[in-house]
Amino acid sequence: MTGATYGRKRVPVLLWPFWAVWRLLTFVLELTGRFVALSLGFVLLVVGVIASLTVIGAVIGVPLAVFGFLLILRGLF
């Protein structure tokens, strides 16, 4: 019996449909997580920049903008 190879492990032919569905599910969830990180990072970046326009808000705005930027980087890479 031949099957698909995943890394160094072979997937048996009878289990291949379950393996394929599982791989598709992990791919979709990974993309969803990246999209959420990108959108949340962008929102936090914008809120941080807007809060930094005032002197009092700069204490919270700068770390918020940096955190948003780091979330965007995490979502992209």
C-alpha cells in the first residue's frame, strides 16, 4: 500500500482522506489567525497613533502603537 508522505512519516491510503481534511482545516485556521492578527494590529496601531496626538495620551498611545505594529509583523511573517 502506498500513501502520501508528510515529512518523514507516511500516511496510509485508508487514512489519507482524514489527513487531507485535517490539513485543510489547519490551513484555514492558520489563515484566519493571521487575518485576525493583521486587522487587530492595524486597529491598535491607528488607536495608538491617535492617542499619541495628545500629551497625556502619549503614555498609552506609543506602547499601543508599538504593540499594534508588532501584531502586524506577526501576522505577515
